[in-house]
Amino acid sequence: MERESSEVVRTVIDITNYQSNYDKIINDPIYEEIKLNKKLSEELKFSETLCNQLKDKYESLGKYCEDLQNNFININNILGEKQGLKKKIGDLNDHNSKLIKLLVETLEEKNNDNKIQELVNRIQEKNKIIKEKNNKIQKIVEEKDKKIQEKDKVIQELEEYQYALDAAINFDDRCKYNLDKLKEDIVSLQHSLEIYITKCKDNVEINIPEVQNLLYQYGSQTDITKDQKNPLIRVVIQRHVIEQILEYAREYFCDSTQPKFMGGMESFMYRRANELIDVAEAFAKKRDGIDDTTKVFPINVN
């Protein structure tokens, strides 16, 4: 009986020790760190998958740029045709000069009014034909110049966009350990976007009364007119556009009632990124031995 009682006591002690050890493990910061590391690993794998998808998009953009290069070659061909037309105009002018010179020589050599009048009429007819051809050629040249300018403008905008996109996504394995550089690239891309969206295109009329109302809403009593070349107009429009974009983005991305991918891949990525930032902040606060690298980790993720 005493032996059985002893075994029961020992069993109770073992259970108590096991429970105590289990509580220590659960409450141990290292265990919390392991759970956070596991979740971070899963999120990083998901980010790598999204990165691969983005690289595929970039390859498609490369093919588009190749097509754009072919268009650039066509533009050069058009420029060659333009030079040929200019040479024809020069040849026609030279021919006209020769005819005039011939008229002067004929007038000096002959004093026959009938022949002179006939020659003058022929020269006038030729001059009329030359002017008509010259006008047609000039019109063709102007049309080609206009097309070249439009294509050059499109090429310039696409090159600026490609440069900004290259700066944001063209990174190798070392960029995984250089998040500060990635953050600078993103800021640069945002700056380029702000310049692009506030650039006034041709034939766009600015509604000055609405701009004035926006200026009053932002707390400024400055009066502006349509004839003013005031950079304040551009600043007001830029602020309004950015605020509208931010408002629409918050409504679009922060809708937590959407299923996983039903709100669009962008909104899902946005929510995932916020979750990753929250995990990084928790990791930075709870990790043992916090150093400068750990403190800025949430910022690098952001």
C-alpha cells in the first residue's frame, strides 16, 4: 500500500514538472521568435512568387520595347524619305533658276516680242507647275514631320516609364540584403509619377475657378488668374490628384471583406504587405538582443 502511494506521488510530480516545462516553452521568447520566423519565411516565399510574376511582366515589356525599336527604325526611314523630298525641292529650284537664266539670255540675244512672250508664257506655266509641286511636297513634308514629332513624343514617354520601371524591379539577389536601395528606387518612381500626372498636355484647358476653390480649401487666400504663369496652379492640381489617388487607394486596398483574390492581386498584395510589416514590428519588439538592424527591420520591409 505504501509502495502504491509512493508511485502515485511520483506520477503527480512528473505531471506537474511536465506542465511547468510546457508553460516555460510556450512563454519562452525564443518560441515566439521561432513562430515569427516561420511566418516570415512563408511570407518571403510568397513574395518571391510575386517577384517572379513581376519579372515575367518585365520580359513582356522587353518584347514591347523591341517592337518600339522597330518603329524607331521606320521613323528613320521616314526621315530618309524627307531628305529625299528636300533634295527634289532643291533640284526643282535649281531648274527654275536655270529657266530664269535662260529667259534673261534669250532676252539679251533676241528682240522678237512674239518669241519673247511665248517663252515668258512657257516659263510662267512651268513656274506654276513647279509651285504646285512644291506646295504638294511641302505639305507631305509637314505631315511627315508631324507624325515624327508624335512618335518621338510617345517614344520619350515610354523611355521615361521604362527607366523608372527598370529602377524599381531590375534587382539581383544582392538586393534582398539591400532594402534601403530598393526604398530609394521606389521613392524615385513615385517622384517620376508625380511629375507625369501633373504635366499638362496640349489642348487641355485648366478650370481656374475650380483651382481657386481648391486653393481656398487648402487654407490659402492667394488669387490666381488664367493668364498667370504661376507654379502655384501646378502645385494645387498635383496635391488634389495625389489626395484623390490616396483616397481611392484606401477604399480599394483596405476592404477587408473581400475574399482572398476577389479584390484584385494588387489589393491582396497590399494587405499581405501590411501583415508582413505588423509581423516585423512584433519581431523587432519581442526579439531578444535587439540591435540597430532589428530596430530598422520594419522600416526596410515597408
